[in-house]
Amino acid sequence: MSRIKTHVKIGDQVEVIAGNDKGEKGKVLQVLPKKQQVIIEGVRMIKKHSRKSQDRPDGGIIELEGPIHISNVKKIDAKLAKKATKKAAKKAAKKAAKKATKKAAKKVAEPAEEIDNDTETKENS
């Protein structure tokens, strides 16, 4: 028997890139290679009715993670994800600082013009 290869394995951090759960992230709990599906922690929660049994004496409705097709999932490298968020935060901080200095420079320039106008009126008097 030949083994079916997948781009994700149990324990990988992944992001859903298509479907109803698009944008959600989680850890792979199970890979079903023959069906080409994965089960991700906290994604595509489904409700299942269960009968009374020794395990569940009351029976009832339980919530489980449902399978998602493997093509709708993208592997996230934890190091790269941290680096990307750090880079984005640094860029945003730099942009905010630039905007603040521009605003401060404009504020400083306005009173200086008013002072010049006051000196001109005194000289004319």
C-alpha cells in the first residue's frame, strides 16, 4: 500500500482559507488522508445527538469538530507568523510616529507666523 502524502500533520498550526470558517486558526487534531480531510481544534463545530449509554447516561447533544477538506487549509509556521505580526506592528508604529511629527511640526509652524504678524503691526505703529 502506498502512503498518501499531505501538507499538514497532527499538531500543525493551520488557517482555514476557504469555506464558511474562512480565517479561523487552530491546531490539527486528526488527518484523514484517504478522505483528504482534516479535523481542526475549535473549527467547524457540529452538534451530534447521542443515545444513552454507559459513557453518557443522560445522552443528549454533544458538540464535535467536523472535518474540512485539506485543500481549504493552509499551514502556518509559528515563527513566521510571529515575525510577520512583529513587522506589521513596527511598520504601524513607524507610520504613527511620522504622522505625529508631521502634526507637531505643523503646530509649531502656525504660532511662529502669528508672532511675525504681531511684530509687523508693532513696527507699523
